[in-house]
Amino acid sequence: MNAMTLRGTTLHYDDFGPSTGAPVLLVHGHPFDRTMWAPQAEALSGAGYRVITPDLRGYGLSGVTPGKVLLSDFADDLAALLGHLGIDRAVVGGVSMGGQIAMEFRHRHPGRVRALVLSDTSAPAETEDGKEFRNRLADRLLAEGMDGYAGEVIDKMLAAYNVDTMPDVAERVLSMMRATDPRGAAAALRGRAERRDYRDTLPAVREPVLIVVGADDVYTTVADAEAIRRLVPHASLAVIEKAGHLPGAEQPERFNAVLLDFLTTLPPCPRPEASPS
């Protein structure tokens, strides 16, 4: 685990695989941390890719910014992280809120994106009802903490049948949610409520795009994934069976196979020289 100071906070991150490998930046969702991507980091780094998994501002071990953190703040943090690591362009992937951050990153830093991976996410701006809901939830988390919320949503984060049949996965997801600082979660909820409408920006994306969705995701459904696919005609869509909102955790072997297949289709990128020993 590594740490760097940027933009008024400390960001913690893991950097897996060879430094000369093609870089892949994976962005977790709410309210999780970088360890969400552990199965993918292991598989991709084993295949020779350099995998960067940060704790977003306010999550995991990274510093907390109370109040409101916009998706643009997260995106700019990630651009600064890549700059710190000497990475010009990367495959940028994210799940749920992380997918929206990936879309925001592409909007703000298009030259830094080699390809996009959008898992279980949605493109429209928040509705008025959605804004009210997120701000109320932020107030609740600040008042009550994360435990009650985590218990209420676990059977939506995972497909309900996987909560019982995959107790280790359920416990890992619950542990991440319960460990999140409520101030960080609340700030992200308030910022996410103000996100832009990515339906306005996705049609301009020319880089390769992989869209992944759990077949039984109740938060961002297969229909939401298909809507993104229509916005980006050259994108590919993979539906992961027997998974809900977090297919990378619920069905890691299937998810990893789809992701690795996608990465092998990308045009070669310049490889940095290895640092002298």
C-alpha cells in the first residue's frame, strides 16, 4: 500500500504488477474501498498489467473531506495520481459510482484515457427525487453511522441469493461498508447528486469501451447498461449471470475473463522503460 499527498488530502493506493505493464486504473464504488478490486488486481497483474487501485477521497484509508465532494473532484484526484506515477494514459474502469467517476474522468481528461470499463453504472444526471434521497441519506449516515445502512442494502449490493450462498463475499462487502467514514460517504453522496448527464458526453467517446453488468443488478439494471451501449455504438456489453450490483466480487472468474478478453483487443500502447535497479 502506498500514499501520496494531493489536492489537500492524502490518497492511499495499491500499485500491482510490473511497472512496465500496460496501466489499468480501477475505481471502486460507494461505500467501498480499493480492496473491492482485489480479485481483478490479482488476475490482471498476473497477466502482466500494471493495476492501480486507489481509495477515493473519503473512503478506505484516504483522507476525508467533509461537506461535499463532486465527481469532478474524484476525477481530478485520479489524474493527479496518474501524474504522480508517471502514467500518461491508462485503461480507466469503475463500478457503480466508480463508473460515473470514470465517465467524468473521460470528460475532464480525455487524453489520459486509453479505454473505458463501465461496470454496473448509469449515465443520466440525478433526478430531483434522487437528489433529495441522496441528501437525506447523507444526513442519516452522519447521524447514525454506516452499520444500519449496510445491513439494509447488502441484498441489493449483491444479488439477494448470493448473500446466503456466498457468506464470505457478503461479509467482505459488509465490512467495507461498515468501515467507511460516514463523513466521506455523506460528502460523496451530496456531490454525486449534482453529477452531469453523461448521455451528453458519451457519444463523443472514441476509445474502446467495455460495459459490464450483473444480470440481476437491481440498482443499475441490464436496461441501464444497454442504454449506455446505445450511446456508444462501438462499445461491447457483457452480462454476468448469477450476479447483482458487484459482479467483480460475486463472479470474479467470469468478470475477470471478460475484462482480460477486452484488454487483449486493445491496440498496443507504448511501454515505459523499467527503472534502473
